[in-house]
Amino acid sequence: MAKPTRLFFVADLHGSAICFRKFVNAAKVYRANVLLVGGDIAAKTMTPIFETNGGWSVTVDGEERNARSPEELDRLEGWVRDSATVPFRTTPPAWRELIADRPKADAQFQELELGELRRWLEWAKARLAGSGVRLLLGLGNDDFTPMEAVIAADGFAELTDAGILPLDDHHELLTLPYSNPTPWHTNRELPEEAIVARIASDAERLRDVGRAVFNLHVPPHNTPLDLAPRLGPGFVKMMSPGGEAELVHVGSTAVRAALERFQPVLGLHGHIHESKGSVTIGRTVALNPGSAYTEGTLLGAVVDLGPDGVRATMLTQG
């Protein structure tokens, strides 16, 4: 009997360097031979590290830290990266000028994020090369499209967004690196009808859709995987009379329809950080590992795939 493919899946790292390191190291911990990120690799913000008289200073989430030597500055930047934001060396006047020009600030952030991605890829290759472990990376709605070219040019990591990827002799990976529309109008969103068309077009290229793995960043609508707080004006979370956040289903109707229609062996999803869990839709096992990147905690899913389908799943935290 063929040896199962053991897949370790995460999503929504959002620039947390410590979570990415844990993800790469998870190959050894869980004896996985395929590592897969299902989107939203990029950080959401850049953080200025101000040059001051005789040193550097930065504040993250209200905590100020300082550096007085190049070695301390390196450690300071590492702390910033582990806090899920991108460090940017600058001066207070230059920072004020930059943030006053939104297009210029956006361009600077994207340039920094591409550099961070290259840093991640170099770190992963140094630890995984020669191990037999595959590193598959895909983007999500908060990512920048130029990140595709950085991954594609890496030479070790494989870009899932480029087309159908074989996982093993029996299973192929179909990827949708977009979300349905969100209130934030993020970088990579599609209307539901476009998601329907894209998944259907890609599904036609599969050898056996019933043995495929659908890596769809957004979870299926009206399931335990797509519950998020209801937002009011100003993106304020709406609360129930009992003091609990009101939860609503915000997943994709197109993704739900695709899983029901094509019945892949496995659906892998992210996007909704609060909805860690699994659900079965027909014969399809659908998973959302959730995300706790702001805490530096890696949430993931281990999946054993055999020729006959999903043999075992386990949601992880560490």
C-alpha cells in the first residue's frame, strides 16, 4: 500500500516571522512531507524604527524598545518581525513626510514586504533543502500580486497560484488565492460569480476531481468555518445583549457551491481567523485551522492523504 502524503497546512500568517519559523519547523515535528500556506502571507503594517541620538527606538503595541549597537538593532528588528509587522529604519521627519503621501507609503510598504518574503524564503530553503519536504506557498486577499513572482523565482518554494500542482501520484492541488468581497476592499477580491467561473475552469484541468484537494482561501458559506463578528459603523464589532460578539456567516457561497458540486476529497481554507474547525460537506472534508498570528501562536492542520482519500486529520496549536 502506498505511503500516505502527510500535509501540514496553515493560513493567515500576516507577516509573523515567528509563526513562519514554527511552520517550517513543523515538518520535522509532525513528520510532514508537504508544507502548505493557504494565503495571507504579508504583514498588514510597517513599523518605523527611528534613528535617535546615539541609537534607535521603536514602539510596537505600546511597548517601546531601544538599541544602541548594530547587534542590538538586529535583535530589535527581529522583535518587530515577530510582532507581525515590517521594520522600517527612518527618522521622524522622513516618516511624517512618507505617511502624508499615501501612494508613496503604499509603494514603500510593498517594497519592504517583498524583501521580507525573500528573507523568509532564504530561511526556509536553508532548513528544508535536501530534506525531501516540499514547500508550497499561495497568496490571499491581503497579499500583493508581485509576491507571486518572488515565490516563482525562488527555485525551492513552489507557487500554488500558478496552476494545478500534483501533490502525489493520486492527488492534485487546485488553488483560489482570492476572497469574496470584504468590507475592507482588500488587494485580491473577486465577486462570487467570478469565483464560480474560476473554480469551474480550473476543475476541468484536473485528472480526477474526486481525488483533488481544493486550496480555497475563503471558507464555504454557512458552515462552522466562516463565522466572524458582525461589524457596525466604523468596523466596530456588534455585541449581543449578553455581552458576546454577534457572529455572522461571511464565507463564499461560490466556494460552498463548488465543494457541493465537485466533491473534492479535501477543502483547505483560512481567511476567517476565529473559525478554527472542520466540517464535512458531502464526501468532502473541509478544514480551517484558524489564525492566532497576533499572539505568535501557530494554528495548523495535519492531514494524511492516502490513495483512497483522507485517512486522518488533526488541528494543531503551538
